[in-house]
Amino acid sequence: MAEPSDFSTLQGEEYRVLNALTHPVIVVDESGAFRFANSDAEQFFSAGFSYLARKRLQDFVPGDSPLFFLIEQARKEQARISEYRVDISSPRLGGDRLVDLYVSTLPEEPNLVVVMIQLRSIAEKMDRQLTHRSAARTVTGLAAMLAHEIRNPLSGIKGAAQLLASSASDEDRALTRLIQEESDRIVKLVDRMEVFSDQRPVERSAVNIHSVLEYVKTLGKSGFARNIKIVELYDPSLPPVFANRDQLVQVFLNLLKNAAEAVRDKEGGEIRFTTAFKPGVRLSVPGTKDRLTLPLEFAVEDNGDGVPDDIREHIFDPFVTTKPSGSGLGLALVAKIVGDHGGVIECESQPGHTVFRILMPAWREAPAAQERHGVVEE
């Protein structure tokens, strides 16, 4: 982490204030060399200041990026400049790095420029999550209708086919079997959709996410992911997640299956499970003044071919799939479960790297339990 002495004009109090900001803040000179980076900037660039001080901004961001034009404009005009929805994606920073930029010179040292980076991903995660929940509600109504209007007629069709089979010729009997099999297939699809119509409150408790991921990994290794390398990158100090364990298993088993299918035929195919603590993400709860904190981040990554561009924005919508025999309900169900837990799910994908990232609330003891354990909130 940077020390106040790394930047000559920065006083101790100012240093603490900059490190308290939940946005990356950097200071660069005319050559693009880093003169200061707060804690969030170190996380953003995945490097400590001692490393950044030996590098230039051009080592992380392509030289033709709009960021450098904004820096030069601010230096030339000695003014503050803001630009929104700027893409600074690069091999070093990763894909889908869409940010808002706030650039300003320092009056005391006009050749130095301060850049504050605001990640748009959090705001857009919220927008996407609302879309996912709206789509899930649409499927809920459709599922209720299908369960009532389709299952009963299908039972009659299947029963009639069974009666016909008893007196049909061998050639016709093959057709009656086809009718029965197709009826069964439609019933299974209706059964899967009926899950969306379950509006009961989720029964939640303190769940160790690492035990869930280990269980999912064991299931995968015994079947569809038998010959696939699975890497675990866990934060061992992570608190329990406030969730339903069985539903979490369903979520991560679905994501693991998708990842396994993406890397199955790829040489060097690899899947990663990662967990991390990401404070600072808070959501307003509709109808109340409460704000829900989502500090726990879980991710399933793979190095497959990636999600096609034309469906990436709709990957959590019902019936959207790239699989020839897929129903397109798996990720829609994942989005519903995560949404029912008050969480957020997003997908970032490019050729060679796809990550499904989930933000979830941590478990908190009830006030009475905290008092019994001697925990007092100020």
C-alpha cells in the first residue's frame, strides 16, 4: 500500500481520506508514471503501489484509450474533465471495463493529473438484476398457466397413446411410443418451469460457501466434470452467507455444468471457483428504508470460447441458450434463486475467459444472539 511519503504534496490526513474512498484514485505525471494510488486503485490494477511506482499507466491501458486524451486535455486546459461510459478494457485489466472518469490537474503541481475511476459495473448490475427479476416474473405467470392448461391434456394424450399401443400394428406402435415420449418430454419441461411459480419465502440460515462449493465440485468430478481441472481460489476468512444451502448447490451445480461444457473439448480447459470479500456494495430494499449489504462475491470462471455477443445481454432470460438440446431455463432459474436471496448475478465473457459472478449478503446474528455472545453494536 502507498505511504504518504510516496507523494510529496500529500499530507497524512489527505492520505487517509483518499484511501477511504470506494473508487480508485491515481496520480500520474507527464510520462504516465504512477505517483500515487489509493487502496482501491491497487485492487483495480491488481498491484501494490511499490509495483505501480515502477510502471506507467500505458502498461495497463492501451495507448489509444480515451483516458489519455482526457488526461492531456485536463493538463492543457488546467481544468476538471468528466467522461462517462469509457471503455478502458485491456489484457491487463480484463474485459468489460466500462467506467466513468473524473480527471483534474493539481494547482500546486500542474503537470500532475489526478484520475478518479468510477466502475459502472455496480450500477449496471442493479439494472440487469431488475431485468432478470422481471423476466423471472414473466416465466412465473407462464409456468402457472402451463401447469394448469397443459399437464392435464398431456396426460389424456399419453393415456390414449397407451391404449392405442395395445391393439396397434408394430409400425403404428412405434408412433404411439413417439407420442408417449414427446408427452413425457413436454411434462418434464413444464415441471422445470413450475419451479418459477414457487413464491414461498426462502428458508435461509448461515451457510459455509466453501462446503457448498466442495460438495458441488465432488458431484461434478464424479460425473460431467470428471476429467476437467477445477482450481479453487478461496478467501478462508469469509463469513457465512445468508442463504438456503440446497438452492446454492443448485445454482453452482448449474454454473459448473455450463463451464464444463464450455471447456470439455478445449486443450488445457480449466474451471475456477473463487470467493472474496467485497465491502461497499449496498442495495436499497423496496418498500423500506433498509439498505442491504452484499459483501460476499462468488465466481465460477472458465477459459472456454465465451458467450456469443448476440446473446450475452440476454443470457439470464428464459429460453435463451446456445445448446442444441438446451431448454434455456437453467440460467433463468439461477437468476431467480439469486434474486430471491436479495443477491446479484452478472456474466462477463470474452473468448478464452468467462466469469459468472454472484454478490450475496453475509449472515448476521440476531441482536439477542449478539448480546449473548457479548457483541455490542455502536
